[in-house]
Amino acid sequence: MKAVFKREFRAYFQSPLAYVAIGAFFFVAALLYTIGNLLIGDGDFVNILSNLTFALIAIVPILTMRIMSDDRKNGTEVLLVTSPTTTAEVVIGKYLAALCVFLIMVALSTIFPMITMFYGTPSISAIISCYVGFILLGASYIAIGVFASSLTENQIVSALITLVFFVFMFVIDALVAVISGWFGTVLSWLSLLSRFSPFSLSVLSLTSIFYYLSFIAVFLFITIVSSDRRRWKSN
């Protein structure tokens, strides 16, 4: 798994992909911070971070579109499935590589609340809580992207499948607002964004943390099963 992680992490920075994703994220964060904090003199960075969750819809598909599909396209998947490395190690190693690039984005964004600290007294606990939720939400999105990338050898198709998943998540939130009863309860349970709400309110919700970690585990498991099926077919 360590070798897969190193290979994938290095590959991100040997192509423009990581730089495009990180640059796009930082640009959007800087724009939101300038408009939402600096120009109006507001020190509440939590609102900025909450709005940045929408940027992930475009950035995560860019980050994950080649993570699995590239090996299928170039034929290197055959080398992976015939190596001593297990499918689980391959999938988790690739996932962790994408996650680390995402964490670099998040780390760069901390410069904005740091700037705010020089001019005001923002709530540190609220910012930390929101960052925890933001990282968990992003990690869940990446798990979806890795699964989508495992379904096809075409990077564009992979990105589109990931985008469809994200749109579905937003549709769920819209439906929950108008549907009551048991069906509405089921839909709300599937919603990733609703689980982010406590973090944006400065609450470290253990229920939401467990939900996100379980969601990630489920999607990685599905990806492993899907990849294993191809592994057995190739053998």
C-alpha cells in the first residue's frame, strides 16, 4: 500500500492535475475571503469555509478522475492485479494519495483565518470544528470519486459520474426540505451535506464523524469489490 501511495502521490505532482486542483481551490477560497471577510470587515471565516463546500463539487472530480481509470486505460491495472499487492491495498493507497493532495489544499486555506487573527478575534474553536467537518466531507467526496473512477477507463466519464453523484446529493437535500415521513427520514440519512451542519455551528458531532467515516469505508469497500471482480476476470 505504501508503494502505491507514493506512486500515486508523486504522479499528481508530475502532471498539472494537482496544481490545477490546488490552484482552483485556493483561488476560490481567496475570492470568497476577500468578498466575505475583507471587503465588509467580517471576521467570521466559518461562513467562508461552509461556502467552500460547493467548490468541492468541481474540484474533487478533477482530483479523482484519473486515480483508477488511468491504470485501466494504460494497461497498468494488469500489473497491479497480478502483483502481490492486494486490491484493498491498491484502492486504499490511491485513496490516501488523493486525500493527501486535498489536505494540502485545506492546509493552504488556513492562511486566511490566520490573517483575520491579526485584525480581530475570530472563534478558534468554531474554525477548528468547521475544518474538521470540511475535511470529513471532502474525504467522503473523494471516496465517491475513487469509486466512480474505478467504473471506467475514460477520465472525462469518470469526472461526469462523480459530478452526477454530487448533484444527486444536492437533490436529496432539496427533497428532504419538502418530503416528510419515513421516506424523508431515509433521504436525510443519505445526505452528506446535512451532516456538515453541526460542524458549521461549532459542534463536533460524534454522530456525524461516525457517519462520514462509515460512508468512506462503504464506498472504498464497494470500489474494492468492483476492482476484485475485474481482477478475477483478468485471471
